[in-house]
Amino acid sequence: MSNRLAQEHSPYLLQHKDNPVDWYPWGADAFERARNEDKPIFLSVGYSTCHWCHVMEHESFESRQVAEVLNRHFVPIKVDREERPDVDRVYMTFVQATTGSGGWPMSVWLTPSLQPFYGGTYFPPASKWGRPGFVDILKEIARAWEEDRARIETSAQTITERLRTLGEDGAGREVPPAGALDEGVRQFASSFDAQRGGFGDAPKFPRPTELLFLLREHARTGSAEARDMVLVTLRAMAFGGMRDHIGGGFHRYSVDGNWRVPHFEKMLYDQAQLVLAYLEAAQVTGEAFYADVAADTLAYVARDLTDEGGGFYSAEDADSVPPEDPTGRKMEGAFYIWRDEEIADVLGEDADVFRIRFGVLPDGNAPFDPQNEFVRKNLLYTARGLDEVMSATAKSREQVEAALVRARATLLERRSTRPRPHLDDKVLTAWNGLMIAAFARASRTIGGPYLDIARRAALFIWKRLWNAETRTLLRRYRKGDAAVEGYAEDYAYLVFGLLELFQADGDPRWLEWALLLQRRQDELFADPVEGGWFSTTGQDESVLLRLKEDYDGAEPSATSVTVMNLLTLSHLTNDDTFGRAIDRAVGLFASRIAKQGARTVPMMMAALSAYHAGMSQVVVAGDRGTALMDVVRRRYLPFSIVVPLLPEHADGVARLLPWTEAMARRTDQPAAYVCRNFACLTPARSAEEFAAQLGPTSHSRT
């Protein structure tokens, strides 16, 4: 066993510091040993809140017998995918190309020159579930390395060269026409689960980028079908077991097609993107339900995922020790599930209202339980509407609602005494950018205390992860240590957050920083020939491939987010270089959009929707809190950029955006300006006049 990992700051690497496996972090020491001892590398990639990573650690990496085989025949390396997405992407591309699927933990065997030759994900210690046993694989690979090394190295070289060509597609360099967007909506409609919400069957993942695309298509075309697919899905997720009905926030995904049984991990990037989707649904419908879900999620992040300095933590684990288990063995969901007897004991007279509302049963309510972790336990979901609860309990609506508020507070307090899931307390720049965007958007759509939270987080990044002298953005901060030079996604997501923050408070420092970051991103990552942005700078020779992410998954690709950012920046600054970069990047994705854009690049499709709709500028001059700003707050305006011109910031905004100079001189007279291509309508002085210039609301058209 080595203490190398004990010197690391990654929560994931620290989890493995006491393993008998002789782990190295990714770096020169491990590579040199592999070359000197002529051994292949075993690369294990995961993250600290990954359930199956924990399983493989317990079964294999904590085993002295497994460690003996690993240490004798291989150089073992551990990588935190959240800190080093560049390494993760290279070898995940290999695993997906050779096995047809991927996931974490990722297990890959490399030559000493870092070229992959065999890989997979989770392997059980012994053969089961149709998967080969880990020890058997280790021994077979060790044998092959000794007896057939030349073939392995040739194969590794060949596949590495093939991987370099993946994604190269010369077809379709023009920006796709609007018809591609109509086809995207049809693709979603063909897989939409009209009864249960979501797309396809189990497992169901919350991919908010899909919902943001559909809402933009509703705004662009008036499609009720696109809107309704979103609303049904958002309601199903909010009512289902994937939402934490006691503490707020959403779990990672639903194991079943009914949104009943979640995988209980909570990720910051999910909270951020889901908040944006619920806020947009609130504007589309005018219904408080969606805004309330967004506010509940933001309250969870502010309470449980926020560093004392203002940054946001990364995730909470799915696993924890059940409160009644003296063995200390962690189980999935233990923190979140309830025995009926505990509900009765804690809630007293309010228990029946809570039981009926949230489907609590004496023997437990899990529809299935393959790991026997939910025996006699209840996974909370909204089982009955308020009217049904009123009828079953003979209580008024006010009494039922009051009982549910009391029950939630009481259960949250009781739950706080349980052993908590592991908190991954590293602060990632990219994910913080998304969360800044969510808090900033909330501040300008539903009000509340969100603006200060967004500002604190932005200043946290500025002070701890940004070096203004060298124009260097770092990716990770934890307990005083900032490290890992940022990737394209760090720049793109942070620019997105800063642009939302500028639209919320009109402070020019956010726009100025966003412009600086965008230009730095272009210097480091842009492909001036083919278009788009590489994920890495290409300067780290240990990262074999310089890739462009072309898939909007749980986290949207840097290129898709950057196109969204440039649509905003180009219509703020009138800088032609931004427009040309948009055309090249969208053209790069043209063939992907044509084939299956809705399911592979929905964020790019959302950007394409904005591209074809055309962007407008909405300038609101005057003090904060005017009736004019309330008009913007209530409207769904996905194709408008809001520029608040507040008296204290107007001169700074005019310096960056000269076209606002005349408006900035008159901030003592509240007015709203609706502009397109920097040509503005007559200033609107009243809320009624402003609303008329903006046109009908989404919910007034249907």
C-alpha cells in the first residue's frame, strides 16, 4: 500500500488512499514506473459519489488477494473524472468504441505509452451476471502481455489512430435550415411517454437540455406539442421519487419508467439545469407550481451544497449508513427512505395526511428492490392529489396544506440526525457556472434572495480560481487548494453564468469578465479551420487525443454552450467574429443534427432554434424593481437579451456597449427599449405599452 493518494485533494482519490492496491495518481511518476518495469497500466476512472465505484472498491480494491495480482502485474492509476475530464474522455471514447457502452467505474488497460488495448466498466470480482470476473481478467491480460505483447502493442497503436479520426465528418458545413428543428421535435414526439412523462423507457434520465430545446421550439413556432411534452415530463419528475420531497433537489435519475425509484445520488449540474427548465416552464405557463419546484431546489443547494465562501460543492452520494444498522454498512438511499412506524412516531396526528399524500405503506412501497435495500421502507413520491387527501381525511385544504408543511419540517429535522451521505466538497468552475446561471435567472424571474447568492459564487471563482494577470482559469478548488488548468467547458459554463448574472443585475463587471473569458477560450481551444472548440489545449502530452465533445449528455458540450453564449455576445457587442464562429460551429454539427440531433445534441438544437428565431435586445432603464422589469419577469423571452440599465451601472454598460449610450444618459426616466439588430422601437414608458411591444405571452396564445 502507498500513501501517494493521501497527498491528493480529490475526494475520490482520497477515498482510495487506504486500499492495499498500490495506486498512483495520473502523472509522470506512474508513467516512468510503467516504462522502467515494462508493465501495462491499469487505469481506474470514477468519482467520489459513484455508487458502482464504491461497489467495485469494496469487492476488489479493498481485497488483498486482488491487490496482490494488480500490484504484481500492473501499475495501477486512479483518476477522478470530474477533475480530469480530458483523461476520462480519451479512454471513454475507447471503451465506447470497443464495447458499445460506457460508464463508471471505467476500467482500462494501457501500454506504457498510454495507448489503450482493453477496457470496460464495472467488473465483479468473480464471474457473474454475464460479466467476466476481475481477477480472471487481470490474470489473462498479464499472461497475454508476457506471451503476445507485440500483437497487443500493434492493436493499441491501430485503435489509437482510429480514435483520432472519430467524429471527423466533412459532410454538412452549412448551418442547418429550420426544418431540422421541426424534425427534432418529431424525434422527441416519437419516443415521448405520454402517460408517464419522459422519453423512452427505464432508466429515465433528466436531460434538461432536451426540455430547453422543446420550450424554444414552442416559443419559435407556437407548437403546443413541444410545450406539453416538457410540462408533462417536469410534473412527472417533480411528483415522482426522483425528487427529494423532504429536503429539496433532485436525484440523478429514475431506475424505473414511472419515476418512482431513483438512483439517489445528487449532482450539482442536475440541480442547476433542472432549475432553469422549471423556471422557463413557469414563464411559459404562468403557473406557480414550476417556480415553487425551482425555488425548492435552489433552497437545497443554498443549504447543503454551498461553501462558506460562496462556491458550490459538487455532489452528494447515494449511499449512507442506515440509522438503525449497527454494522455501519452503507446502503443506497438509506438517508432518504422511511419506515411507516417512524412516520407515525415523528408526525403524530399529521401522519395520516402525509401517508396518503406520499404513498407511505405499512410494509413499504418500493415497486421493486433488486438489492434488497428497501425492505419495509418507503420511497416518497406524490401518490395523491390534495383533493384526494382532503376527501380521505375529512380535512379542509388549509388544514391539509398546513399539516404537510409541518410534516416536512419535522421530517427534515429528524433526517438531519441520520448519518449523512458523503459530500463531495470540491468546487468545480464549470458546474459553478451553471449554478450561477440558475440563481441569477431565478433572481430575475421569481425574485427572492438569489441574486446575492449568484454574486457570491461568481466572486468566489474570481478570487480563488481566476488569475487576471496570466488570464488563467483553474478548474478545481478544495480546502484552500486551487488546481488543474481549466478546460473549454470551464470557460464556456462560466461565461454562461456571467451572462445570466449581467442580465440580472446590469453590473458591467460581469459582462467585461465574460468577454475576457470568451476571448481567452477562443485563444486556447478554438479550431479556426473546422470550427468549434476542442476540450483541451493540446499541451499535455499524456492526453493522447485532442477531442471536441459532440454530445450533449448530463452536461452539455462546451461547443453547444459556447454557441449559446456567442448568440448573446454577438447581439450585445455587434462583433462579427462572434457571428462567424457561430456559423462554423453549428456547421460542424450539421450532419449530427441531420441524423439524430434531438437525442445527441439538444443544447445545440436549442441554440439553432435561437439562431433561426433571431435575437432581440430588451433594454430596461431606470431603478431596479420598476413595473417595466416586472413585465420582463413574467414573460418567456428565450430569444431576447435583457440589458438592465441601472443608474449606478449605466456608464459602465455604455462603455462596453456603445449602442446603449443615449439610453444610459436617461436612466432618471424609466423606459424600456425593444430592439432588433440594434434598431429600437419607440421607448415604452408604461408597463402596458412595453407589454404590447413584446407581444402576447406564451400562455395567452393557447
